[in-house]
Amino acid sequence: MSRTISSTVLPIQRAMAGATPSAWRDGLVVEASGATASVVFLDGAVATLRVVGPAVELIAGEPVAYHPVAELLDAARLVTTARVA
């Protein structure tokens, strides 16, 4: 499955994610509204993320991956910028 990289993702973000692959955190969307999504990670932690890039149609129950160092969200076959709200 190929991933589309949003134009909001900077080269430094890609480099940081590539240099620290163990920082990716897998989770599930609990709630999504517009550019904001609440995600519960596999360790039980919950974060509210603000998607900075193009709108990603997230739905509750959808699996995602978040890289907190690079501020990247991989969801719905799109990698985009997302920050903790």
C-alpha cells in the first residue's frame, strides 16, 4: 500500500522520522472532528492531535501512527503534519 506525503511535511520531518523509526506510536482514533482527532495509543495514553496538513477523513476506530518527534501522522494512506493540541 503506497502512502502519499502531504506538501506540509518538511524534509527535516522526513529525516527525523527516518532516523528514529522506533518513535512511531500506533493507536486508534477515538473521536474525530474537523482537523482534530483524539487518539488512544496502544500503551493506553490518549492525545488530541491537530492535523496541520490537508484534511484527513478520520473515523473512530481507524488505526493511525503518530511520530511525536517529527510531528507526523500516518492515517488513511496519507502522511501529514499533526501536532498535539
